[in-house]
Amino acid sequence: MTATTSSEYLALQPSEKNEPFTVTLEPGTYAVEWYSVNSRETTEGATVTVSSSGSMSFTAPFAQPGPAIVYLKREGR
């Protein structure tokens, strides 16, 4: 997934496995929140800092494999 300049992003990892996926982000610091589609569980992730535009790899943190959504919100905006 390639994101255009924005302060918030949603990315879906549709696999039934907890496989890593990448999101291309603009530089900044992002708060991370995860949503499990199957269990409807929500959890905060570690803050991510991107120093230059590029791909960041993410893996859903849930014990039960399945589709997941990552919500990224740029801090300071």
C-alpha cells in the first residue's frame, strides 16, 4: 500500500495468517492502533517514527490469526 501525504492512514492486512505487510509512509511520528477483524479486539501498538519516505513493515500483534487493520495517526497534527 502506498499512502499519499496525510495525517491518518488505515491499512488492511486481509490474510488469515499474521503475515507481515508494508505501508509506504511520509516522514513523521505515528501513533499505532490495531483492530482484529475476527475477534474485534483493539490494541495500541508501539509508536513508529519514519525519518524519510519509505516502506514500513507491520505485523498484527494478535494471538488469533486473521485479518487485521492498522490505524496510523501522525503525531503533532
